[in-house]
Amino acid sequence: MTILNGCEFPDGLLYYVERTQMTWVRLDGEEARVGLTDPAQTRAGKILHLRIKAAGTARERGRPVATVESGKWAGPVMAPLTGVVVEPNPEVEKDPGLLNTDPYGAGWIVRLKISKPEELRDLLEGPAATARFREILEKDNIRCMRCKE
Amino acid sequence: MSTDLGTPAPADPTGKKILMIMTTGPEDPDKTYAPFYTAALMAAMEIDTTMYFLMHAPELLRKGAAEAVPLKKGGNLKMFVDMALENGVKLMACAESCRDLCEIAETDLIDGVRLVGSATLADLALEADSVISF
């Protein structure tokens, strides 16, 4: 686990960092589980609504797989990899606050079946991810917080 | 008989266009936030979203103006204007309103705004699947 400005970045994950997007990817064979990183949930604030694309929806990398609303922020969660939605997380759809309280666990958003594995090399991990996040956190003055409920 | 009308099922936004017409300017800050927020959300849903600013609304698009519009919950309007632009909302300002009411030159507008004539409003309204007015 790497911690920067109070933001947690678990080991073993890949990270998609593009413009306003900061998502994580956990690989499991041909599937990728996707969620918001700690700084992404902090920047959004307490998330009130979440819509996830239905199972079977094909997405190119960089197109939305979900939309998030917090009252102070509204935006897309982009697909970090091209693929097809296998399963939207039904628990986080019912309780979007999980995105804030457990972003790397119960707050996962979607499982994708990857169709372009060559895109994996564009995701960040290890020291490269740490360096990129350090740069963003300092530039945008982000210090992570977790909602209690 | 139940009176609960429930929540409408999610609509398919694919290929849809929404036009938002904005007539309120900085004179009423409470009416400025929701349109930008809603437009940003719609664009995030992949709806082709355009905001058209006329009457005193183009004042919000003057460089430095959004920073001076306070919001009740703190902060100012700029973060919502930026959010709309980041999400791909198209911002269009009425040339006649800019010239005759607001006295704004094209160079006074923030980056990302297009100055267009009134006829464009007709085009946008006829092409849109829905028109929302604020």
C-alpha cells in the first residue's frame, strides 16, 4: 500500500489516469474489475447517485461506463480498457456511498471483459503510478478523506 | 390505488440531443448553478448537450465573471462552468445579447464559448430531442 496525502493506493492494481479520470483496475484473467481511486472519490465528495451501463454494453476505452453525481460534482467514469460490461455492481448502485467508504472493495463499479489486452500496457502501476498521482495530488491540492457512512 | 408514481426507468441516451436555454445572469446566483450541473451530468451520460445563453445570461461567460458568482454552499460558479466544459457541454452565446445587452466582445468570453446568431437558436431547437429553459 502506498499512501500519498492521505490517499491510499493498494498494491497489485493498475491505474488509469487520464484528464479528470483516476480509476483502478484489478485483473482477473480476461476480466477487469474497475472502481474509483481514493483521490477520485474525495474530489467527487459524498456520492449520491450512480448509474452504471447494463451488462452486455460494449465500451471503447475512454467512453463512460458509469455516471456519478455528488451534488458538487457530476461526471463520467470512463472505461479504462475497451471491453464489454459483464456485471455492474448491484450493491453500489443501491448504495453509492460505498464509493466513498470502500472505494477499492465493496465500492467496485463494474466488471469488464477485456477485448484489447494490448491496452493494458498503457495503464500505470508501481513507481510510475506513484509519481503520476503525486504530481496530480500536489497540483490539485487533494488530501483524501473517507466518508464515515 | 397507489399514488406513488415511482422513478422513471433509465432512458437510452444514445444519439440524443438536449438544448438548454439560459436566460439568467449573475443577477440571480441561485439560478445559475443547477443548469451547469445538469448539463455536465447530461454530457457525462453521452447526451449531446448544448447550452445557449441569451438576454443577460452571457454575462456568466465573461472572463472572470463566474468566479464572482457566489454559491449558497460556498465556492463560486467557476467550478461548474469548468465541469460542464470538461464533460463536453457546448456553450453558445447569443451574439445580439452580447452586443446589445451585455456589451461583451467575443474576446471577453471564456475559452470554449462560441458566439452565434439568433438563427442558430432555431436550428438547435429544431434539432434537439428536448429543449429545457432556465
